[in-house]
Amino acid sequence: MSNDITGIVPVSTLTARTPQKDDSILIADQYKTSPEGLEGYLSPNRPDVGRNLVTVLGAANAAAAFAALRTRADAGNFNGLRLGDYIDVSSMTIDGSAISNSNQRLRFIIAGFDTYLNVGDTAVSSHHIVMIAKNCVLQKAMNSTATNAGGYAASELKAYLNDQVKTGLVNAIGITPKTVRRLLDNKTDWAWLAETVFIPTEVEVFGYQAWSNNKGYSTGSSVQWPLFSEFPQMRIANWNGSRWWWWEASPRTDDSANFCLCHGDGYAYCYSADNGSRGVRFAFLV
């Protein structure tokens, strides 16, 4: 049989090509990277995931770095920024309680670029940078009783994040987060929800439904965040130096009491909504 097939190039004739600086244009918009090119950018084994943005941006302090990020985000200019880059906030007061950055509790890291652009019943129209706390900022129950009725949108934690936590965050970083709109599971249906301070869904963390498999309702508008797909080790969070469980914005499908979470050992799990020792890794858009 002849192997002379028109248009097919034998593998043996191909030569390796060194990545060029212009290769950065091949990355999808949410992976926009620095002009230095692709070298090392997408390797989950990089030992140096994340750089201090106060230094990278030449900012005087954390508030100035957040202001510079906001200017960059508004212009859709993500050049020189990388997934995992971070800003350390020295302190924050939430609901009258002072929190310090001990054990990197107030380190906020880049998790995606334009992840929600043009998403929503009312489209998220502005360019943005998704940032999430590297570790658990606080411990809090999803609800005061063991119920997941109405899903995350109806939870006490959601209300707390968009009230007391938002106030403390704005005072600490000097900017007001942009509004995100997500289509979320409410147990019997789905609905669009507008938030400024929020926690990711199970899909946004793991990229799949484990305990939240409620038809299509559990996925809604969620896609896995680039931070967790490219650097999966970043799903592990600490509380006071120990690996810890942290809540996700997804109710467990087949019961009425549990919400999904990321276990401290790194696997998808769920727990009763009234457990007050579970961690909260909140996120926001710059």
C-alpha cells in the first residue's frame, strides 16, 4: 500500500521549534501573560508560583498595588501579570474583629483574567482580574442550621460576605470590587446572582461535579478557574498553618443539609451547612 498521501507530512521530517515571545498570543484571553513568553508559565511544577505584585508593579504598598491593578484591569492590560501573583494585606477588620496576615491569611492571589467577561443575564462588561485568598481568612458556618435550601444564594454566608466582609475588604484594599454575575444552583432550579465578594463553586475549583450533580443546574455559568486548572496544588488552603477544609458555593444535590467544599487533603467533599469550623476563602474581581 502506498503511503504517499497528499498533504500529510511524515513525523520524521518535523523539527523542534523553540518557543518565541510572540507565542503568548496563542494563549486564550483568560491566560494572558507577560511579554517574556511561555517559558515556565504553564508548568504546574514551578517552585515559584506567584510573585509579590507590590514589587512587580513598583507600588508603595498593598493599596497602591490594588489601585494599579484596577487601572490595568479597566484597560484590559494584563501584560506582565501571572496566575498566582499576589498582594499581601497587612490587616483587615471584619465585623469588629481584627485579622492579621499571619500564615499568609490575607494573601490575595490572581486566579484568572476576564473569566466572567460578557457572562450574565446582564453581561459583565468590564475587563477584570479574579483574585482569591490563598488561605482561609476566617471560619464560619454556611447557615446557622443544617440546611442547604435555596442553595448558596439563600445562605447566611453569602449575605455575610457581601455585607460585613465587603466592608472590611474595601477598607483594607482601597477599592470596591467589581460585580460578578453567576448562574447558580438553588436546589430546585437555577438563577442569576449578583455579588461582589463570593466563594467559588465546586466546578470553579475542581472543574467537574462531584457532590453537586444536579442536572445542569450545578454547573450553570461555571468554568474551572485557570489558577486551579494550571496549578492544581493551589486548591490546598491552610488555617493557622494546617491544611483546612473550605466552603464552595454549591449545595450537595442528594440531601438537604450539606454544601460542597474542598477538603484539606485536596479532594472534593461536602459537610453540614451548620459547621462553623469550615474555612472561607473568599474571592472578588479587581
